[in-house]
Amino acid sequence: MKYKRILLKLSGEALMGEKNYGIDPTRLQQYADEIKKVKDMGVEIAIVIGGGNIFRGVQAEKSGIDRVQGDYMGMLATLINAMALQSALEQNGMYTRLMSGIKIESVCEPFIRRRAIRHLEKGRIVIFGAGIGNPYFTTDSTAALRAIEVESDVVLKGTRVDGVYTADPEKDSSATKYNTISFSEVYEKNLSVMDMTAFTLCQENNLPIIVFDMNKAGNLSKLVLGDEIGTLITA
């Protein structure tokens, strides 16, 4: 097994499945099944999930909502997704803890680094909700920061495409995929992987990122075992 402790970053939009909004129960169950396979292998799992299927803070200003207020609304959207994922995981027999960047004691614990690490050591899946608790930071930044804090071996960014391409493969049929690429090359080529804050955090802390297709069954398990799935970004 190549990775003992992982930080899995999931997009909120991916939870929509075939819907235009909200949470698709089929997709939610699919993710729970994939995560359980990895959990049963003995991997320690932390998860950050976005909220774009419900509300995106960066879009709030267009509707006249203050950016800071919009970002907090987006954080609450991530908590809704995190609670849904927590429920799905527990229904599949896994032990979980939901930790939040915003204090909402009725449904989740506040984020405390040492407690998060202890949960992972005890075999619990830790889901980080509500971002880092501050506006102007994305869930990509949350994933990078939490991964560093809990000493993850890698950030696995699950998307709907199977890696990093020279251009958007959904718009450019001639786009080619990178199997591996360095942090500096991503900068130089101006490729879209994560927001710059998240990306810089990973680079400065030598934390590898793998971008892969989370919707293809078995990909997550293969990655943990060391198979070359998606695109590996490293120093």
C-alpha cells in the first residue's frame, strides 16, 4: 500500500450526479462504497467536500450579496454536504467524525488538530466541513491546509475528469493528459489544478497532489495501492 493516510478532496458539484441541483442519492452511495473499499484496506482517511451543488460564495456578489456573507453561506453549504456524506458512510458501517471550521456544536466538533489526528489514528474517517472558517478561502485551500496539518501522505482531488490536461478536455478534443507533472510546470503552463493558495501550500510543504476521476469505480482503491491513475503533481 503506497499511502497510509490520505486527504480526499471532493467537489460539491460532483454530488449532483445527473441532477441540476442538490444531492443525488445514487452518487452519494457510490462515493460511500468507494471510500469503504479503501477504509477496509486500513487506510486513514480525511475528507474535504465543497458546496457548489448548493451555494458558491464567489457567485454571491453577482446576486447582490456581500462577498464575506456569501462565503459564510458557502461554508454552511459544505456542512450540509459533509453531513450527508457522514450519514452515507455510517450507514455503510464506518465510524466518522465531522469537524468544522465554524462552531456548530449540535452537529459537529470544532476543528482541533491533535483531536483530528487522534481520530484518524483510531480508524475514524474525519470529514472537515465549513472550510477553514474564514472568508476568501476555497475548499481547495482547506484541503491543502488540513492535509498538511494532519500529516497526510497525499491530496487526492477527485473530479469528473481523469487528470490534468494541456487544455480543458471538455472543450478541446486535442487536449492531452499529463501522467506526471511538476509544481513548477503547472505554474509555467498556467494549468488549472487548484487555486493558487492551495497549490502553493502543497508545493511549499512537498505534499503531492493526484487529480483523478472519482466517478470511475475502483480508481480510489487503485491509487492507494500505487497504480498510476490520473495525474501526479509533485516536486
